[in-house]
Amino acid sequence: MANNAGLSATIGSANITRMRGVAGILAQSAPYSSVPRQMTQQMTLKEVGIMDPYVIPEKENRPSIFSNYKTWVKYAKLRMRNTGMTAASTLGMCWKLKDFGLTGRFLGESEEAYIGMNEAFAKGDRKYLEEICTPSMYAKLKGQLKDRVGRYEWRYHGLLEKPQIVSIRQGQIGGHVLIQMIVRLKSNQSMGVYDKKNKLIAGDLKKPVPVLEYIVFQRYITDPEDNWRILGKTAPSS
């Protein structure tokens, strides 16, 4: 990460940007228990990566059946596949947990987790980041914390649109049932970076900008000791 870049969304810009690094925003000019209760085998299971990072394009970027039929057919097939797999995984997850209201409640919890991750990163709170993120995600954020300079302040100015679960996948990993959910979050955020003299060197807390992110959460639902954690981020396919 560059010294004055990282939590990507250009301050003062009206364009929505997808975060390339950690959650939060920063001007580009100037993305449970602290120790997992599972032992080595479970730690290995957690490092499987994103099972299916596919996210359908935003409305303005979707192909038209009239302008490019072949591309539209490919898009339509992928969208149908995603819808089918999400429906099947949702049913399987709710059935195993005997909780058919889980997805509705999870949207509120996902927003809280997203805010918590951003706040913890801005403050440099490694302990909380380790609690709320998977080991691989925490390692990435810890590396970015090590490289950055200055004091960060981040503010959340609320949602611009309701959170939306755009993908759910279920997998069998080493006898465990793994669920991954991708949540679309569009909100207003602001961030400022200050030097040792408390002088603003990047960003502006008074100027919120729209940020669109797709956050990947995961949980081993067959393990009663596991909780939802942030695994990473993805972006719509072009």
C-alpha cells in the first residue's frame, strides 16, 4: 500500500469506487475469539479462499440483448446459475440450522461487522480485526497496518441502499459444511489521515463519498463454536 493510499475511494470524488484494500476510505492523491478455538485442522479448513467470487454486474454494466447477443446469453446463463446455486445453498443452510429467518437477520449483522472492521482498521485495533476476520483476511489487514503512516480517522455516514445478499455457496470441506455469503453494501463514508502534528494530510472527514463493496462472509455451520467472519472482498464480473 502506498503511504497515502489504501482504503480506496477518492475523497471529494462523486464516483463510486470499489475498495482495493481494507475497508474505509482514503484519498489516493496525497476493501469471535482472538484465537480460533479449533485446532490446526480447523485452521487449515478456514483457509480455503472464496469458493465462487462471481457477482453479477451492476445494472448499468449489464450487457444488452440487442447490442451484443452472445455476451448477453453468457451473462444470462451465469445469472441463472448464480440464482439457482444461491437458492439451493440458502435452503440447505436454513434446513441444517433449523433457522429460516437467518438471512434476514444476517443483513443487519453484516452491516455491523463491516462498520466494526472499518473502525478497527482506522484505529489500528489488531485484536478486534483478528476476532472479526478469518486468519487470511487478518494477515492482509495487519500487513497494511504495518505499511501505513499517519493517524487514521474513519466515519460511517449511513447506507445509501439496503444491504443485499447477492450470493450464497455451500461446500463440504473435510467433513464440515462451509457457508459463504457475499453481501452488497453501498454506503457513505469519509476518512482523514493526520500527521504527528495532527495536521490533515489526506482525506476529509467532512466530505463523505459513496462506496460500493461486496463483502464475503463465511462460517462452518456444522461447528457450533464457529461464527460468521469476514473472509475478503470481491467485485462484479465485467
